[in-house]
Amino acid sequence: MNFEGLDPGLAEYAPAMHSALDPVLDAHLNPSLLQNVELDPEGVALEALPAQESVHIMEGVYSELHSVVADVGAPVSGSHFDLHEELLWVGSHGGHATSFFGPTLERYSSFQVNGSDDIRQIQSLENGILFLTKNNLKYMARGGLIIFDYLLDESEDMHSLLLTESSTLLVGGLQNHVLEIDLNTVQETQKYAVETPGVTIMRQTNRFFFCGHTSGKVSLRDLRTFKVEHEFDAFSGSLSDFDVHGNLLATCGFSSRLTGLACDRFLKVYDLRMMRAITPLQVHVDPAFLRFIPTYTSRLAIISQSGQCQFCEPTGLANPADIFHVNPVGPLLMTFDVSASKQALAFGDSEGCVHLWTDSPEPSFNPYSRETEFALPCVVDSLPPLDWSQDLLPLSLIPVPLTTDTLLSDWPAANSAPAPRRAPPVDAEILRTMKKVGFIGYAPNPRTRLRNQIPYRLKESDSEFDSFSQVTESPVGREEEPHLHMVSKKYRKVTIKYSKLGLEDFDFKHYNKTLFAGLEPHIPNAYCNCMIQVLYFLEPVRCLIQNHLCQKEFCLACELGFLFHMLDLSRGDPCQGSNFLRAFRTIPEASALGLILADSDEASGKGNLARLIQRWNRFILTQLHQDLQELEVPQAYRGAGGSSFCSSGDSVIGQLFSCEMENCSLCRCGSETVRASSTLLFTLSYPEDKTGKNCDFAQVLKRSICLEQNTQAWCDNCEKYQPTIQTRNIRHLPDILVINCEVNSLKEADFWRMQAEVAFKMAIKKHSGEISKNKEFALADWKELGSPEGMLLCPSIEELKNVWLPFSIQMKMTKNKGLDVCNWTDGDEMQWGPARAEEAHGVHVYDLMATVVHILDSRTGGSLVAHIKVGETYHQRKEGVTHQQWYLFNDFLIEPIDKHEAVQFDMNWKVPAILYYIKRNLNSRYNLNIKNPIEASVLLAEASLARKQRKTHTTFIPLMLNEMPQVGDLVGLDAEFVTLNEEEAELRSDGTKSTIKPSQMSVARITCVRGQGPNEGIPFIDDYISTQEQVVDYLTQYSGIKPGDLDAKISSKHLTTLKSTYLKLRFLIDIGVKFVGHGLQKDFRVINLMVPKDQVLDTVYLFHMPRKRMISLRFLAWYFLDLKIQGETHDSIEDARTALQLYRKYLELSKNGTEPESFHKVLKGLYEKGRKMDWKVPEPEGQTSPKNAAVFSSVLAL
């Protein structure tokens, strides 16, 4: 309601006056109303005002039934009939709410809603009451308990609310928007802009939202979009009230006069069918409130602030005889409401009194009200008082029921002993980082718990496997704490420390002293790095994948082949699988399987990495199998001979990993169903019994392959679901046996631990001839066996601990389609014949090639590492030696290990996840030649993805057949990038910034320029790279890329896929060209290319002195070439062409590298000039290029 036209006398009712009630009554209060009202010492009214007994109510005619004081002296600001119970709610200007029960207005509840602001609107819900104040929305139970308290912005000035659905609320006020709030989540879901500010009244029908504005307008808005459909300009001054019923809209308000606003005695009525005004209704009172009270007709109740009330029809004439008077205690009526049953009217006045008018002696507020809950009365039995100070007082005076059972208070002594709650242990990270000053310790907050909250764990939960091994550890380089179970240093999660130079000064050689390449972990979903390494060190897979090439934009086999090529070229430098993981994120199946983690989940280790990597293992084998089954590949993308592996319809992944199975279902009716299937890997199935008997790995593996289980299945013979026995038999053995361990709970972990202990005891007995077979060993006895004083019967006792997994297993297909599996060790003769005759007898020996383990570490969230047995061919290529060695691959940490470490699993922190066994002499079964499938045709002209690209927009000329590059040719290269994810950094207490995670960049434009010939300087590649990922920053100032350039629908550039441009660069690298550019190291890193160092000519390093700063291309171009480039934005064609000219200049100044001393003088002059100019290029009116200086007087410009 708008109060602009109200009596100025209301100004004396300031909210501050009513925050604390004065016991002295107001002088304007009618004393006759308070004859039976009691006031407590604070001055608050305690009882309702009873009506006089002689009040006579005439049926069908409204008359006053009761009056009651709600809040002494505080004007009533809102009244509302409860829609669910027989309650009347009243809110005051002092922020106090009071409810009255039934027509007798008995006080039901009373509580403070807001300490300073008035209650502007009340709305009842099923479970409570909503109260709206100036900038606060409070939901409270009918007894006064707070359900939620939603604080709006301090600048808001709310006046109205509307319940649109059972859980959606619209809130409007004097600002230029309306808020939509979800009551379930207590959150703002929408903010609708309002063209005409000041929404003080809101109503709703089944067609529109009706909004009344302070400007005198009423807008009709769409129920879905809240857009304005119609608008009525009702009054020139302000709107006081309006109501809607059926097809009629009635309004009352103020009109502008010369002296100000005046109450308009004409009600504006609108027909909602034709959306136009009908004849105004003249009334005989000054209307401030109006409501439709439809009974037999659509009556309107018009109420003035002075207490006059008139009933009339909206389309008829007002009769002065229909006016009755409300006798307010104060001078003005402040609120008015009608009950849902239309039987009661409530008026609130400026002195805090409420008047109830009804048309029957016993009215009902609602047609169907539920029963109201009242507080139970206090019932106290009349028992004699007991004086506890008397020692001789007989306790038999207390009545106790006679019972023979044990009393509840008769607890045993063990349960009644005092047991104080143990204090939780201090976080190990706090103890580790604590610095003592005197007797006080200081440590940074590790942020592992909520603020001011410490959970008490009286009993550790063991439902999940990760919960039983909360291993604490100290970070790398810190002092070990002997009382804590520590994760070995090389197994801990490794992180990259970023500096101002990014990764350039990070010492990767400290973590990897081999020539094999690690993988960087900071890329999203890089948890699969260990499995990529396992696949790479399978020689047939490595060769197969690199021979594959297809036209699919996001092919995992192609991207994995590109990554394997980088790992081949690397000489110990880490690689990153950014392009492979980018393609991985686009596969719908990967997302459906939950393999794509959010950054927050990956950083905090919320996901179960062991389960995740096992699902990823199954997914990648299936996906590669599908990708390689697509045999129809265009010749432009692969060699003429195709792959040397594929000779049949099945993919080589199928030949390597696939295992044909025979599944048999036997119903109890005797019906048997047999079907054939294939699988790429097996999952271990552990025995159910928990006895400590020996159960070697071969038995568990056989049980898992030839699985037998009872389950409900459909029987065609019985025509219903029946209990069936399902068995699985193997038809032929795979070349590579892949096993998912499925150690996901305490049960499986205990099984591994128990079998390792049994195997350890048996190994001790086997190596010790003097120890009795039945003797039990203590741990000290086992340690003595490996000591010099002991018998020294085995290389090391430590090598036998935690070992259950064999290095080799022997498998044989029997004649009756059975399978025999046993553990096999070197030196033992095979059970089914000598080793040379293994193929003839169908006996195959599988050697362990890799194990992937889950490292449990509560501080870092855990990680995944791999033990891999690297074969002779890899050592021959990298180191020139022929031998085999086990290595630990922990992202970019690579370290040789003893072979026993690969099969030792301490279940407290090192849990097996995946096992890879390969047949002996596997490499001899396949052709391992790699033929580069990328041909010169990738450099020829291709169509653009952009729909609007025209020949007039072409910025390059593709190479002709006679221009194909040769070994040693120069190519100018430059690339531009966009940002996909912003950098994550933290500010230390000393003011320095520490980079936690660098920004994720994506290549957006790649330009290659001819470096020789008649067309030197003309680009032959200028590709804009289309991206499907969200770009957070186009870096237009530095890249020249604008929003829309990478969108195929609106771009005018030559748009291609990343894979297409990647193939062009790969062909140039493979052919042996030399790339010239500025800062190529970063370019190749983001493009995800590994380029041999002798093929890179970087002007950053050509014009650089040791231990000096790097110089920008812009300054070098101005200094040496008198060119001013990169004015407003960067252009990759200009940058690549400038880098080529600078390289020519370098050859000229250094005499092709034969006079380093003279060139050193040139660099010295360059750095001196740079310091004087603060490395800034002067403006056009400033000084000119120093190419004419004395030191360059004899040098000709290009």
C-alpha cells in the first residue's frame, strides 16, 4: 500500500518508539477498550478484549463482533487471515507479530519478527508464516520458531509479496526489479526487471500477474516470463489499492491536484476481456482499501482511512445507505483484510487495535480449517511437600509403582563409570608446520575442517575401503615422523612449483634421471597418466596406435598415437596429454561412465581413484577397439599400405586383448542356453570364505575367468524367471591378459593382506630347512633369517613381505574346454612339459608386465602410480643398451625399482588396481614396423569450416606440389592462444604470489610462412582453430582473436579443426624443416608438439645474453629492422614474418655464426639501449630506430 496521501499525523509513529513498549498508555486510546486488559510490568497486553455480551449480530449484515489490542501504541502495519487455521495474524510498525484464535480473538502467539522495521505483509503457508519487512524475509512457525531468515540487500525497500506456487515467491518493492525466491532452497532464482519501478501491490489470476505501481499504473504480466502484456494508467498521482475478480479489475488511488495529492472518489474499473476501462464507479467515501467480497454477487467493499465502509456493485451505482462506520481507537485505519470464507473482516488502526466484523454470530475464517495445536496445560498432582534437609525423612513418601523388573537406573558398574570424551588428536600437518616461540607454537591453518567445528569420531566407519587407511604423511623434503605410518617419498603425489617464468626454471631432471618421458599432472583428468604409460610400453600397442590415422575430429586412437610419438621423441623431458584429454572429454560414453572429473573433485581426491582407473581401463580398451575397427579410412590420411597389423575385420586391439567366452545358463528345469561373447579384460572374483587357508593367485584368477554363479534369469522353456546356474568358459587365451583387481572394500583388502601373510610364512618355510613345518614364526625370527647372523637362505626377508602376486603364471586349455592355471617361477620345470614345447602342448606362460596401484594419502587425496617392466626395445632406442628393468611411473617422476617392489602391496597405503600380464615372446608374433601415416597431401588446400568464409578473406596461399618443403627448409611460425581456465594463485602473508595451477590455454590460430623461394614471407598456413570448449578470455589485445572468430556459424576466417592443423605441423616436423619464431617453446607446448631442438630457431634465444632478460619481438623489430609491430593487437602473420627477418639479420650480424665476438658487442649495445628506453618502443613522433647509429652504420637493412 502507498502511504503518500495519508494523514501527516502518522509521522509521529516512528519505529524506534515501539521497539520497547512504554507501560503508560497513549492519550488517544479509548479507556473503555481496556477495562479487562492486564498489563505486565513491561507494559505488554496479556489478554484479549472480550466483546460485550449484549452484542447482536444480524445474519447477512456485517457488524462488529470483537475488538482487541494487538500491540499497545504501535500502529498495525499488516493483517492477514490464516488460510489453513482459524487464526488472525497482525503485524505492527514495531516489528511485532501477534496471532488470535477464532472469532473470540483469544491470543494464540506473540513474538518479535524484526527489531526495527515494520511488518509490511504477512502470508500464511502450510508449515508457517512468512513476514516481509523492508529488506528481510522471515519464515516462522506459528509458535514463533524461526524456520529461515533470508536477508535481502540493504538497498532494497520491499513492500509486497505474492505466493505464485507452493514453493515459489515473488517479492517486489520500490526498486526496479522483482525477485523470485525458491522457498525450498531459500535462494534467489530469478530477478525480473520492471520498467516502471515501485511494485507495492501484487495479485494473481489464472491469466496474469497484476502489479500495482506507486506511479498509479497497473501492469498485467505473463505468468511464465513476467513480461508486460498490458498496462492501465489508472491514476495520475499514486495507487492506493486494487483487486481482481473474474473479468473485472477495480482500483482506487490518488490524483494530482494543484495542492498535491488528493484521494480520488472515482474507482477505475477495467474489463479484462476487452482490456479497456468501463464506467468509473463514484463512491461516497475516500477509498483507501477495496476488496471484492463475492457471495451471491460481486460486491466491492470500499474502506476509507477514517473508518467509513461502503458496499456496492462494481458495475452499478453506490448507495449512501450502504455505508457503515468502524470505530477505530486511533484516528486512522491502517490495514484491512477479508477472510477466505468471506464471513469476517479485519481492520487494524493506528493505535494497535484490531476490529473484527462478521456477518454471523459464529463465523468461520476458512471453509475447511485444520485443527490448531495448543500448548498442553500444566497438570501438577497434589503431593505433600518433601523437606530434603531432614535426614530422617522416609523416601517411601514418594509414590513408586510396584515392579519386579530391573529398574532403568540400576546400571552395571561398567556402564556407570565416568568416561570423559577423549580430545581429538591435533592434525599432523599442524604439528609438522608448527614453529615455536618460547613455549607457544604457531602454525598455519591447514583448512581441513570447517571453521570453529571439530568432529568427534568415536568409532571409525569401515563401510568404504578408503576409510580404514587414513594415512598421514609429511610433504616432500620434510622430516619424517617415526610414530606415523608414512607413504614412501617416491610414491607421494608430485606437484609442479610454478614461478614467474612458469615451468622454465622447474627442475624436472631432479625427478627423472632416465631418458623416458613422464607426463604432467596439472591438466584436467590427468589421473589416467599411469595407464597411458602402461599402454605405451606395450610394444605392439605402441606401433599399432602410431600406424592408425582417420578423419574423425576426436579420435582417441589418433590422439593417443600423437602422444606416443611425442614420448618416442622425448629425451627425458616431460610431455603432456592435453590434446588426448581434450578428445577424451568430448566422448559421450566417458561422461556417462563418470570418468570426467571436475577440477575440484580431482584436486581434493573426492572420487575413488581405484574404481575410476579400473573403469577407465575398460573404457579405453573398448574405445580403441571400436576406433580401429573402422577400416575404411581415406587414403589421404594414411600410408598406401595401411596398417601392417590389420588383415581381418577384427581390430588388433581385439587380437591382442580379446578373449572369446562361452556363457552357459542352466535352468532347474534342465533347459540349457549357450551363447558366445568376448571380453577385453577380467575382474577378480574373491572367494566368500574368510578362513586363513592358502589360496594362491592362480586359483583366484581361474575362478574369476571361469566364473560360476547362481542368479535369476529368463527361461524360454518355463516362460518365466527361474533360478539358473550361469557358467563361463574360455575358448582361447588372449595375448595380453588384463585384470581389474576390484579391491574396493575392507573385505577384499583383508583377503590380500591375509594371503600375503600366508605366502610369507610358506616362503620362510621353503627357504629354511631347519625350521619345523608346524612352527609358528614371530616377526623377529623372520627378520633374523635375513641377517648375517641368521642362515641367510633368501636374498632379503623384506622382499618376501606383502607379496602374493606371482611374476609369471602358466595357463593351459584342456580338451574338455577347461582351463588350468598355476603360478610359475623361473627355474621350475612346467607342470605340463618342458619350456620349449609350450606352444605344442597349448601351454602359455604369462609374465607380469605392469601393475597400477592406488596410493592412499589422506593429506593429498591419494594418487595413482604404475610399476612397468620396460622391455629391451625401449632401452635400445633410448639408451642404446639391451636389458629389461622395472620402473616406477608417478606422473613426471620416473625411478628404477627392484622387481619385488612391483608386487609388494602394503594394504595400509598401497592398493593394487590393475594388472597386465603378457605372453612370452609376444613381440615376435607381430610386425612392429611403424610407417608414418601422414602424407604431404595434408598441406594442400582444404575447405573451411566457417560458413561465411569467402575467398576475399583468404590470408594465405597453400603450397603447390612444386613447393613442398625439404629437409632444412626454413618455416616462420607463430601461434595465438585463448584462455579456457583462469590461473589459480594464492597471496602469501609476505605479499608474494604463489601459482597453484596455471591458466589452461588453447591454441586459436597457427600461421606458417614460407622461409625461402620467390614467395618468401607469404603464409601457406593461417588456420583458426575451432573449439567446442568454453573460452573465458580471448586475450584480444595479445592474440588478435575476437569473439566469433572461432565459431563456425559466424566466423569469416579460415576455420579448421585442431587435428587438421596438427597433422600439417607433424608433417613439417617429420620432413625435417626448421621452424623460425619468437618464443616457440611455449607455442609448441600449448599445441602439444614435441620438436627436436635442432629444428627450432628461436629469436628469443638468438638475441639473448646469459643471465639477462628476454627481449620482446616488438623491441627487436624496432631496434634491428626499423619496424613497429604489434600496435593495437598482435597478428601472427606479421610476427612470423618479422621473426624470419630477424633470423636473417642474425645471420648477417654474426656472419653465419662465425664471428661470435662481434655479435656479442651488438647484443651488448642492444641491452644498453633497452635499459635506457625501459624496453619500450617510442611513439611515432619520438626518436627513430637506432639502425642508423654508429654501431650499425655499416649494416644494411633488409
